Amino acid sequence: MFKEWSGSKVDVYLEDGATETLVRRSFAGANQFVSEEQVTNFTNALDSVTSLPVSHAVVIEEYHYTK
């Protein structure tokens, strides 16, 4: 079996201080080899245009297996 990359996405969690909850926003289409610096720059850009501050981000890589 061969492991093949099928996609990546970045989930960004924003802090809602009024309700003390985290709001998740998902962004599909991330590059297979997305770097930590790229994710940091992306979350900093989001932080500058949203009213809610960014708490953290998670990169999710999706794979499938073939014979």
C-alpha cells in the first residue's frame, strides 16, 4: 500500500470573549508542504482583519492509501 497526500486545510480558532468560546474557521486548499512560517503569516493576516483575536491554528493533512 502507498500513502498519497490528498489535501490539507488550516483550521483557525478565534476567541470570542463575550461568550468565552472558541470559533473555528476552516480554510481548505493548503499546500502539501505548508510551513510553520506560512501558517503564522496567514493567522497574523486574519488577526488583523477580524474583530476576534486568533487563539491558535491547526494544519490538517489528509491522505489516502492505494495498492
